[in-house]
Amino acid sequence: MGWNRWRSVTLAFAMAVPTVASGHAYAQDDAQSGMQNTEEHAGSAAQKGKHEAASAGPSSGANKMHCEEIGRIIEFKTGDASLSPSAKQVLEATASWANDAPDRGVRLEGAADKTGPSSLNEELSQERAQNAKQYLTQQGVDPNKIRTEALGENPDRPLLDGLRAVEIRNCSATVAMAEPEPEPAPAPPPPVVEVNPPAPQVQVVPMPVPQTTAETDKPPSRVGVGVALGGGATGFSDQESRNLTDTGGTWEARASFGTRLPVAFEGAYVGSAQGLNALGLDRDALLVGNGAEGNLRLNLGTLRVQPYLFGGAGWTHYSVERNNNITSSITSRTDDVFTVPAGAGLSFRIGRGLLLDLRGTYRWAFGADILNASYVGTGKSAGLSNWNAAGHLGWEF
């Protein structure tokens, strides 16, 4: 019985000693763990601040985008925001440059001319810039690297003045790593572990200047090929012919080659109709002319408003129409006349191809006999030299 009680006491003492030691060890571990957790928390906060400063990227406040004017624009038709094939080529070159480095961006500034309401031009300039941005995005450019601005019809940019265009500016990021704000000091007793960030470094990425590929005002043919239709008024210069005819109308179809060269060639069909009042004719009788002519044209400049001089040779076939009387003072019903046209004109280029042409022409006529029978025995003759004022609307290729 005594041995059993001694063994029980011994076993109880042996079990109590490790428990006390373990409790002391646990207390030390808890204290060390608390200090370690405090240090890890401070280090984690410092690392988080460094990560946030490093990941700010080109669009953060710590970085600035530097955009440079490089003379690159794409133009649009009047009232239109769709991209032409040449505009897409310019945007593809821009996308290739922007995709070569992550810190490259693009700024698109849309503009419009003063045709139409200013509010519509504001929307049109925005749509042009957005269409250009959408095409760059389709070429793989990150949309966050593209900035657009609508300048409306008053762009205040020398390169965009009076144009329906979008100016493209290449941008690069000047990266500056900002110091993170210091973490608030923890309350004692845990010691504060200060983490000093590295000194800020400024990295400037040079931006290569691509070759300027601005669209020009040249037509696709480069030399200028135009076609035009129009009409006007005509009358004879001889008094004897004016006594027998009224001032009439003309219609013309004209083709030109070399409108952007110093000297151009013109070919034209020319038709006319004038009231005829000779003795014995019906009241509604007409003198109708159909002919062709070729001219050499001297262009005085190649601007959008272009004056010019011209001269050449032609032929006109005249005939008496809408007359049923057999007997009249006009004995011959047809006549073929050789002509020498000369004059001056003014051509207006509107937009990317539309032409408005105004001209005055005088035609000397030779071999005209159709009206002379009305003056038989008087010693007079009725010549067919005439003047013509006409306007044409056409297209330049």
C-alpha cells in the first residue's frame, strides 16, 4: 500500500514538470510570434507600397505622357467620318509603332471644316477620332494607350486649319517612381521596423520620329483628269444674224487631261438651239447646231481656285428644225462651219474631286452660208461667229 502511494506521487510530479515547462515555452513562442508577425506586417506593408508605386503604369498620376506633333494627318470627305484606304495605311503604320513598346501611346485630335452647323461639326470631329481609335484597336493597340479629342471646326492647330481630318500624335511615357507614404508607426511595445524605399529613378524613353505621310490634295491620277457636263447661253455677234435669230441655249459635255499641269488638253461636244425668225418660216422654227472642238488650256496655277486661258479649233453642223414651210427666205436647210474658239475660265475644286467650271467663249466661224439667202441683193452677209457663257459641274480623277 505504501509503495503504491509513493509511485502515484512520483508519477504526478513527473507529469507536472513538463506542463510548467511547456507553458513557459508557449509563452516565449507567443511573444516571439507576436514580434515576428509585427515585423512581417511592416515588411508586407512596405512591399505593398513598393508594388503599387511600381505598377502605376503609363496612365497613373506618377507618369506623364509626352505627345509630339509629327505632321501626320488623315483626311475625310465632307460630312463623312469613314476611313479611306490611304487613311487605314497611315493608321496601320501608327499601330506598328505603338505596339513595339509598352510605354508608347497615341493621341488623336479630330477636326472639321466650317461646312454645316458647328454643333454637327463638333460631333463629326469626335466620330472621326473615335473611328481612328477603333481601327487602331483592331490592329492590336491597347485602347488604354489611345487618347481622343474633338476640336470641332475651330481646332486652333495650324496643321488642321480648314481641314476635315484627324491629327495623329505619337506619345511616350516619362516614368517617375514616387515614394510611398510612410506607414503609421505601430503602438509600443512592438518595435517599428522602418523600410526605406530605393531612391526614385527617372527613365526617359526616346520617341523616334516617323516619316511624315500626310495626305495631299493631289487627285489619284496625279496629273488631273476631269469630266464635266453643263450649259449656258449663246448668241451671234453679226447684226444681220441677230436680226434673224434669238439668243439661245447651249449644252456641252467636256473632258480634260492635265488639269494639274501647266498646259492641259480639252475635247468637247457642243450643242446649241436658237429661235429663227426668217421670212416664210414657222413661228417655232429653230436653228440647231451640233459640233465638236479641241482646245489647249493654259492653267494659271494649281490651287483650289484656278483661272485659265484656252484656244483651239472646232466644227459645227447647223440645221433648220421645226419648220414645215417649203418656201422661205432660208433656201439651204443645213450648213457646216469651221470654228476657232478662244476664251477664259475659272475652275473651283470642291472637296476631294468635285469641280465647278465657269467660262466665257468666243467662236470665229468660217464658211457660213445658211442665213445669207435672206440678204440676197443687199450686199450684206450673215456670219455665224458667236459668243457663249457657260457653267459646268464635273469630277476630277
